[in-house]
Amino acid sequence: MWFSSGYRIKPFPVFSGFLTILLSLGLALAAVNTARMQAFLGERFGSKPITLYTDWRRLIGELRGAPDDVRLARINDLFNRHIAFLDDSALWGEADYWATPLETIGKMGGDCEDFTIAKYFTLVEAGVEPAKLRLTYVKARIGGPQSKVTQAHMVLTYYDTPQAEPLVLDNLIGEIRPASRRPDLLPVFSFNRDGVYVGGAAPAPVERLSRWTNLLLRMQAQGYDP
């Protein structure tokens, strides 16, 4: 069963102070230093990804003020068309590396988590409310909805309202579909800057995902300024 979206977080008291700091950093991610971003891109990846970077920045500007459905479609399409699926061991020499959007554009490749992260932050910067978006770990049935064979996968889910059926943005299927039309996906847990969600339980603090915290710090260093 897909999770309904609760827009409010009730952080555990022991984590509330650190969570406030982390959420402040997350809130700041819509502010960018494009000069620093371009410098990082050139120094780390050379000139090859500049065209994609330019298209990415232009698209974000064009979509500010657009309806959410337009933002979802165009940003989903940008990454699905121009980013090649490659696993972390091939790209980064690590078993599990969460790339920043700029790193994914620089490599022009990424795995399912990288696609999802890039779409999430791009949509937020384009003006979609962060609470409407979740990065969702699923078990994907290999071979169709009736298959018993599954593998770990990540998709981006969008909730128009807290109780709405989510839309699924996936790098494996170009069409954005409601969750009811993705019977091949079994949700495990989801998260965004507000918390980690498992079933109907109260959200847990997002800093429990150490890779998420590390991701935000690297994004800040690459040009997402507070």
C-alpha cells in the first residue's frame, strides 16, 4: 500500500535541535550560487556537460510559476532523456553513492537514487512545495506485477494533497503514472526534508539517513547557498 502524505512533521524531542538546523539547510537549497556551480562543474567534469547544465538552469527559470503538472512532466523528461543509467560502482567506485544534482549532470549518468535526488531538488527549486514530494524506496517486481523476483529501487512520488494518491516519477518508465498504475512497485519507506515515513507511523527524523545529511553538505559546497 502506498503511503498517504502528511505535510507536518512531529520530530522526536531528542533530535529536534539538530533537525531544526538540518531543515534550515534544506530550506536554503532553493538559493543557488551559479558562479560557484559552474566553477565546480568545469573543474570537476570539464566542458562536456555544460550544454546539459545550461538547459537545466534555463528550464528551472522557465518553470517558476508554472502549474505543478507541467513542472513534473518537463523535469522528469529532462533527466530521463539526458542522463544514462549507470551504477555507482561504475561511476564512483562505491557500492552506494548519493550524487548531488550537479554531480549527476557532470557525469551525465546515475542510478535510480541519483535520478530521484536530481528530480526532487530541481522541482523544489522550480517552485514545487517540498512537502508534496517524497523520495520513495520500493521493491520493483522484475518481469511484471505478478513476478516474485524483486530488486531495490527508488522513485520520486508527488502528492497534490496530503491524502492524494501519489504520482510516480521513475527513470525506468518515462510516463508519470498514479501509484495505482504501478502495481510492479511495492513501497518500503519514503522521506523528504521533513522526515522519514514508514507506513502510517509518525515520521522519524531525516538525519537518521546519514547519506542525506552528507548529500546536503556537498550540495552546499557546490553552490546551494544558505
